[in-house]
Amino acid sequence: MFYFLLYILLETLTTVNISSKIGGLATFLEIVFSAIVGLFLLTNFRYTLANNAMMLFSKEISIEEFQKLSIFSFLGAILLIVPGFFSDILGILLQFSVVGTFFAKKIFGLKYKNNNKNRGENNDEIIDVEVVSDKFVE
């Protein structure tokens, strides 16, 4: 709740400050332009998601990186559609994975774990054995 109220305060202050300097018509054109860019990013999100999935399947990125890239790109496109200058700034910044990682760690308190041990990568202690016996033991 606190972050939402902080967002509303920053959105209001930023929008009033910038729109008073550039005027009403320029503010309107910026809102329309950012909404068009946001809709364009949403319509092309399936290609971004497919590209991220191909990188995941070829093991260029981990599952955590796939989730971060996908979620923050989607959230950034939604924020570009929402009218206001602060949301537009956040929407543009969330298109870059570095900013999304910062928000996940600092603001939302998310911590990504290293799941290499669970997947069996870089773990020399796991031995895979299959025992086949022809004898029936009672």
C-alpha cells in the first residue's frame, strides 16, 4: 500500500511539473504517443517471449533470467499505456533488464536463488544409477 501511494504522489508531482513546462497540447501528444508505443510493445510481446524461450531452451539464460526478462518487459509496456510521465519513465526503464532486476531486489524484496544444484549442473556429488536384476527376491 505504501508503494502505491508513493507511486501516485510521484506520478502527480512529475506530471504536473512537466506538463506545466511543455503545455497541454504537448502533454496530450506525449500521452497518445506513449500509449501507441506501449500497444506496439504488447502486440510484439509474443515475439519477445518466443525469443526469450529460445534462449532458455538453448541454455543461454536461466529460468530466473527468463522470468525477469518476460515479466518486466510486459510490465513496462503496460506502464507506457498508463497516462502520466512517471509511469512512462518507469515503462521505458523496465524495458532494460538491469532496471527490472534492481526493482525486484530492492523494492519488491525478491531474491533469486541459484537452482544449479536442483538441476544437477555443477554438482559432482550426484550419481545416476539404474539397477536391473533378473532375479526375483522375496
